[in-house]
Amino acid sequence: MNPSTQLKLQRIQRLSRFLRTLCTALLVLIALLFAFAAIGALSGGDASLAFDDIHISLPAYPLLTRLLLVALVALLLGVLCKALYHLHRLFSQYAAGHILTAGAARQIRQIGWTAILWFALNLLTGFALIRWLDAAHHAAPPLRLDALFLGLLLIVISWFIQAAAELQEENRLTI
């Protein structure tokens, strides 16, 4: 490997270690924020929840409804944590110097599927909030077409990376 390429790889590895640590910190932060938010929502205090342009004052609802809202938030945050988990794994591979590999393609594909899951869950959550909370002034839940498009795009890119990794492996084995 020439010195210029080696230097680029070292930069990628260094940045990947930082980003992997950032993913870990964000996972811990999300868990802590969810714990505090769930305690606040269930304690009956003056808590509120905002989902796009739907604002909910939680003390106005019974405990069962607040439990369901906490469960919906947990699902949404779970999808976000899934994306961060796959980013953490991707950056771990990059930090180890494995850039163009089938493993990296798999992680990118999983991030794409997670974005599609985010789209679907946001749609379902919007419908659930409108239905449960009688938010009649909201005709339809917000569509996250950006997440759907990004997810599909990442899946396609992961297929290209997978094919490139297979071609690279085949060329490496050719004498």
C-alpha cells in the first residue's frame, strides 16, 4: 500500500474510532433521556409530549393512555437505537481497517432497513396518536418520505458495496 493510501486509511480509522465512541455515548444518552421522560410521563406531573405538530398534555389522560404513549416512544427510540447500533458496528469495522467488505455492506443494508422501519413506525405512531387522542384537527399523520427514500437508497448502495467487495476478493485470489 502506498504511503498516501496508508495515510487515508489511518485517518478513516481514527475518525471511525471517534464516531464509534459518539454512537455509544448517544445510546447511553437516549436511554437516560427515555428513563427520565417515562418517569415524568407516568408520575402524573406536568409533562407533555410532542410528535411533529401534535402536542399532548399528559396529565389530561388516564394512566393506561400514558403507558401506551410511553410504549410508542420506546418503540421509536428503539428504532433510533437500532440505527446507532448498526452505525457503531460499521465504524468498528472501519476502525479495524475493513472498509470495502461484505460486513460493511451488511451494516449499511441494516441501516437502510432501519430507515424504512422508522418511516413505517412514524406512520403508525401518527395514526395511533390521532386515533387515541381524538386529534380531529390532524387529518393525516406526518409522512416521513425522506426516511423511506433514504432507506431504499442505502439498501441499493449496500448491494453495490457487496458486489464490489466480492469483486475485490475475487481479484485478490486471482494469480
